[in-house]
Amino acid sequence: MAENFNVRLNEAKYYTPEASCREQSWIGDYNRAYQAFLADPDGFWDSAARELEWFQPWDQVREWEYPHARWFVNAKLNITYNCLDRHAHSQRRNKVALMWRGETEDEERILTYRQLLQEVCRFANGLSRLGVRKGDRVCIYMPVVPEQIVAMLACARIGAIHTVVFGGFGVSALNQRIRGTAAKVVITADFTYRRGKAIPLKNIVEEAVVKAPSVERIVILRRDAEKPVEIHPEMEVDYHDLMNGVGRECPPEPMDAEDPLFILYTSGTTGSPKGIVHACGGYMVGTYYTTKHIFDVKDSDIYWCTADPGWITGHSYGVYGPLLNGATCLITETTPDYPTPATNWDLIEEYGVTIFYTAPTAIRMFMRVGEEWPNRYNLSSLRILGSVGEPLNPEAFEWFYQTIGKGRCPIVDTWWQTETGMQMLTTTIGEPMRPGFVGKPIPGVVADVVDKTGKPVPPGTGGLLVIKEPWPSMMRTIWNDDERYCKYWDTIPGCYTAADLAVKDEDGYIMVIGRSDDLIVVAGHNIGTAEVESALVSHEAVAEAAVIGKPDALKGNTIKAFVILRDGRQPGDKLKNDLTYHVRLTLGPIAIPSEIEFVRSLPKTRSGKIMRRVLKAQELGMDPGDISTLEE
Ligand code: WTA
């Protein structure tokens, strides 16, 4: 772990945005803001929370019983009241909240705050009609359409816990999430549209609920009016029918600050994916504060976060954070390289996007196809660029900064996780930016790079990224598995371990190098090695499987699988295709291995754990490191 990173440190350089960026920003001077936080951490979060509306104030800002925290103790709130009513009852009443674009120009919908509030209330009343109550789990498996966001907010309105499943996941992943949360209702659509093709979602849901006895009803948004899919009334109900005759008002359920708001699954290192639980009050304050101060959202902004709400970025910065700030948000069902690689630039020009938040994998794809695509469009509306999900390598930073931002727009490369709920590290607006480095902990966060004993490492030496103090939007537990939650806090005593390797420079800027565990980030999506392996092993020809991530210029990583066949099965291209197809059906297209190699044995520890890092080292021609636990 104590690898030396001096070469990269020496090469790095800084870009300093114009002074006006900082002067006009909410955050202002970073050092001053950070010192103010350190001087009074509780007071800092107290004043952030006071900008929002609560039904009952807190007795105490935080209560820390390591490793469990409670924030805004005994306060009552409803996040949708702050996302919607607060604006609908103000000057922002007729301000646009959501602008949705489908794959073609004529597919557009626009909702003001007043309209969005009504839609949410009507759907919330519909859900209540189905018997959904506070604390019930509702699974949302939908394309990026306004109804997806309406469904999330409607759950929150009545205190139901939503669990959004990305529409690219297949049957088994969906089934696992429905069973894991014992969801009562599943909300889906007939189709999602991608690259001009209609991809059926309802069929996947039908298969996924077969072994999920908790499900009582399935709500289906029928988008294809010409050939409406059939509704089986014993179980299924049409999205719009559900709202027939319901009122346009629905009082917000008063939620305790610690009540769960949602569960979002993220892939784990071993075993099943983890259901990360976020709580109403702290999550609200954390996403509100960061959206305002990291993106510097103002009333005149047109804000676009390209992430699907199926991921945490979509939850925090596609839905809750911007709506809490009364922003005008663009959401799209588009694919960045369809019909041309100019789709995003076209949309930025057309909607006048000012804040653009995307992922390094997309930026690298745009780089590959060349700057002639963005150069055809007027991107002068842009004022702030953001990146998240993987390290933004210096080449991609420069390209984003020069070609898209024309050297004018600060880039906030934000480091955070599903577990953290909100952005944790970045270079705040107006501060000098160092390509390849995310920057420093934001005001509100205490973080460092440490060795295995928890001691801070000197500049240039690799270590583990840790968070040293609780923060409002930290996950509260892992659904049905608090023990697993506690593990995050006991690898390094007293610290939350992010499982990322990082290195600091002389100025305290942090570079995130990658995961220290077994997650593979493919095109910005987290794929657990365990999930892909278990999908492979579920094929009748496979005895054992191990998968690793291989660095890839475009996707960040690709998946390579090593497969041991059952006796009597012959390796061959036909079988490779079968296995690929099998993974596609079980986990979805994002988890497909790009290489499959048939092997006779796998490196394992004495206790039988596959040593993926040995496979990886072999594959990449690197030193495998400590192999003392390797089986003979
Ligand atoms: C990685 C996404 C480098 C990291 C919000 C983290 C990053 C994991 C960055 C969490 C960044 C996220 N630079 N790496 N700016 N942002 N990561 O849960 O490995 O989908 O632990 O949350 O993505 O992924 P998750």
C-alpha cells in the first residue's frame, strides 16, 4: 500500500479560475469556510439545516454513539415538503422544476414546481389507495421519465421507503432487491427506449416477482399508447388509472429525522449486494448543503446531472439536492452517443445548461470521438462542470476544461459514495484545481489518507482514504445487516474506511487512485466481482469463476472472467457466447465480461477465498505482492 507516487505528483499542475468565480459563489473562500466549520461543527450543520423547513426542530444536532450516529435528534420533517411545497408556496411557484427529454426532439415534458407537487400528491394518494403505508418498501424499476421521480417523491411523501433499481439490471438483480427489501409494490413501465429500440421492462418484472412473495401490486406506466401492454388486474394496475379520481393534495407524512428515506443497493466485496439505508433528516441537509455550495446553484441556473436516478448520483444530485434548492433540472432518457456523439452538446445548447455534472467514462468517450462534435455547438451557457464516479485522469480533465469549458468553467471533481450520500471531497469553486486530484474535504467533512494503523501518511505515499467524523448524510445501516455496516467503521479504529486508495500532495490535495476491494467500476457503474462470478457459476457448464477488472482507456475498467468448466464440458467460442448471454440475462448488459478465459485452476487462499489480485497481477504483468496466504 505504501507505494510511492512522486512521479505523478511532480508532473501535476494547477489551473486557477478567475477571481470572480469565488467572489460570486455561495461557498466563498475555502479556507475561511473550512475553518468556520472546524471551529463549530455542530453550529455549522445547525445553520445549514435552518435554511430548510421542519415540522418540529431538533433537540440536538448530532448524537454520536460510535459507530452509530443520529442527526437532528427528534426533529420532524418531510423531504418532499422542502423539495416541493416550499417552492410551490413561494415566488418559485411557476418556476420550471423538471424538463424531460426523450430520444427525439418531439418528446419533451416540462413541469413547474406547482405541477410537480400536484403530480406527486396524486400519485402518493394512488399509492395509499394500494395500501402503501409509512415504512413499507416500494421498488421503483423505471426508465428516466418524470414519473420515475414522481414515484420516488410520492413514496417519500407518505413515508414509504423507496428502493430504486437501475433499469439496466436484469431479472436476478431485480429479484434480489425486491426480496431483500420485501417490497410490497413494484412500479415499472412497459418500455424504456434506448438507441431507437423499445426495451421491455414489464417482462423482466414479471419474471422477477415470481419468487418474491412480498409483492402485492405492480404499477405499470404504459408509454406505448398504440399497442398498450396487457394489464393483469389481479396483480397489476395502470399508472394513470391508479390516480383516477384521487385528490390533488396529500399532506406530507411527518417523518422523524432518523426514519429511513430510501434503500439503495450497492455491490459488495463478498456475498450479496448491500442495501444502503439513508435517513430523512441528515440526507436532506447533506444533499441540500452540497448542491448549493459545491455546484453553487442559483435561481437562474439550468442544472443537468446526467446520472440515472437508479444510482446514488441520480438520487442526491439528479433529484433531491437540486429540488431542495429549487433548481430547474434537465433530465433525459438519451444516450450520449446516439444518434450522434453530439447529443449532450446539442442538449446543452438547446436548454441553455449552466451546470453540467457527468462521469469520466462519458468524458473519455467524448474525447475519443473528437472535439469536432462539441465544437459545432454553442456551449457558452455553461458555468460549472462536475465529474463523479471514477478518477478523472489529467488528460480527461484538460479536455473537459478546455474543449467543453473553454477554460472558463471551474471543474468540481467530486469524490463520494453511495454510503456517504453526499459529496465529500472536491476542489471548491474558485480554488486552484489540480488535474488528477479531487481536492480537499469540503467544509463539513473531516477526511485524511492514513496507513493501516490510522496514522496519516506523508505526501506522496499511498494510503487509505478515511472519514474521521460522522456527517449528516452518512448511511445509517445496511438493510437487515447492521454488522456489515459496523465493519466500515472498524478497519481503522474510529474512522469510516472508504475502501479507496488515495495519495496526498504537499498542499493537502487528495488523488483517489481506486478501490482497495473487489468492486469493478465499469463505465461508472459499480459491479461486484461476486455478482458476476455467481452469475457465471449459475450456468450449468461452469464449476468456478473469478472475475477481475482490467484498466480500460474508455470505460475505466472492463471485466475479465476466468472460468473453470465442469468435467466433461468443452471450452469453445460457442460456450463463451452462451456464458456472455447468460450474464446478460441474469445481471444485465453492464455486467458482461469482455473477455472469458477457460482455466484449470484458480489461485486461492488456504481458507478457500479466490485471490483476485493474483489473477490481476498475472494478467497485467505486475508483482502479485504478498502471496503468503496462497494455497499450494
Ligand atoms: C469511486 C458514486 C475517483 C470511488 C458517487 C468510490 C471516485 C466509488 C470519484 C463510489 C472521484 C467516486 N474520483 N473515484 N471523483 N467518485 N469514485 O457508490 O472508488 O457508485 O468509492 O458512488 O466510486 O461509487 P458509488
